[in-house]
Amino acid sequence: MKKILLIEDNKDVRENTAEILTLAHYDVITAVNGYEGVEMAKKEKPDLIICDIMMPVLDGHGALHLLSKNEETASIPFIFLTAKAERNDFRKGMAMGADDYLTKPFDDLELLSAIEIRLEKNEILKKNFTKNLAGINDFINKVKGIESLKKLSEERDIRNYKKKEDIYKEGAHPKGIYFVSKGKVKTYQTNESGKELITELHKEGDFFGYLSLLHEEKYTGSASALEDSEIYMIPKEDFFSLIYKNAEVSKKFIEILSNNLREKEKELLKLAYNSVRKRVAEALVKLSDKYKKESDQKFSMNVSREDLSNMVGTATETVIRTLSDFKEDKYIEVSGGTITILNYDKLANMKN
């Protein structure tokens, strides 16, 4: 049974609305002002909030503002009730993030229809934004149906890339964002001398290539497959409709961007101050953390010495010598192009 929080100071309206919702088989909790409603929302975590605008202590706009600042309540669907029908009042509420707006007096069908639509949409957002190809396709199709979006691409661009094959090149115009269905991918930048620096590693379930799309600019780096990979592209029209229409998707990509920024700050500090030996150890640890599966007792990966040097930011010859030292120290095992980590803790805790 879905739980609905009703915030309304008028006793008659509150009781009548609560009765309608109860008869429609919703679990209804009530609050008499915005302040009480905010505290109840934090405690009860309702599936949807219905809130009057004009109230004592804290009005509806104030309640929505406070709830939107709280991570646990920010994504709860929010419907305003008001006796005011002025356009300015409507625009203010929607600009603050309200999902819908009902003007008093409203009929039972209008109220229940608005609730059903918002609950259905929110359930889809929670359920279907998963890190797998089937989930994304299903998610896009269902959102298209709800929002009646007309110009989304019906085809999905799925391509198989061979090891070292380019996915996109610096200077190209983005056509969408990419999702790793199978395999491993690197993104990198090249300096004037043609020297590469690997900026990110991606595995199954990762998105990449979205920064340039968000900035509406050409790619500032390139991407290629570290091994044979299956890559799925979400066309930019679909991506932008997800970002702009759905709070849950926007929140997801904000989290990804924030994590990437923190990670890049750490990488810059390491390049500036860590020794080559420590940077090589950190690169091996990073590969293990990124690509080791739970079922693997030891992490092994066929990685070119050139790619490893591009992660570390040093010459390939220096990386080869350092790997030889690690092999003698029994930290790693080397067989052809494959590196196996024997002592993860020693590499992770290596002194500078």
C-alpha cells in the first residue's frame, strides 16, 4: 500500500481529501502546516506528498524548498494544492520542482488521476534505471510512453569494437553517450608530441563520453577499447530527455560527475608528487579495483606496457623496468602481456 502525506491546514479539506485517498486504498498520514509536514516526511518517507500552499508556520513553497534540500526526500513526488489560480503562483511552484499542481476545488477523479500518474512515473524511475542494456532500453521506452515524447530515436546503436579500436576521437562532435555492455574501455588525451595520458578506465555498466555532450562541445579526448568490447550508444536526444524530464536520472549523473571530479583531483596530486615506482603500483591497484571480479582469487589482465605508461604518465621503458622490479619482489607475475597481482596489499601500501 502506497503511503501519501497530506499537508493541509484547513480541517474540512484535510479530512475530506484524506477520506478520498483512504477509500482509494492509500495509507494516508496528515500534517496541519508545512513545518510539521517536513518533519513527518523525513520520518515517514512517504511515496508521495500533497501539500497546500497557503499555510501558517511554513507555507507550501517553504516546505518544498526544505524537502528538496534533503537527499532522502528530494525525489519524493510533490503535488501542490491551492485555491489560487494565478499563473505566477503556478510557475513559481513548478520552477521549484513541484511535479503537479491542483487548483481547489478539485474533483475526486482529478486528484486520483494526478496521484496515479506521479506514482507510476516515480516507480519506473526507481525500478528501471539499472546498469544494464535491457534496463536502459526498457526505461527509455516507458518514459517515452508517459511523457509522450515524439522525436526520440527508435533505434539503438550497438557496436562491437576490437582491442585498440577507436570509439570516438578528439575533435569529433558527440552524437550521444556511451555505455559499456561488455569489455573494457579507456579514455585518454594526447599532447602536442603525440604522448597519451589515460584519464579514465571503464568497465561493464559504466557510462562515458557525456561531458562533451553536456557542454555541447567537441570531444576534448578520445576513447578506445582495451579489449574486444560491446558498446551501446544512447542518442543525445534520448539522453537529454532523460536528464531534463526525470529528477532521478539527473541525480544519477550528478553523482557520476561529482565522483569523477574527486577522482581527477586525486590523480593530479598523485602525478605531481608521487614517485614513478608508487605511480606504477597505484596504476596496477587501480586496474585491479576496476576490473577484478568477485569470483577471481587473483587479478590478471592483459595490458600493454604502453597503456600502463599512459596511465602513469612516464616512459614505457621506465614502466617495464619498474614491472621487472615488482616481479623480483614477488608483487606481480608477468607472462607475455598478462600481469597477475600476487601481493595487492604491498602495492596498495607502497611508500613514495
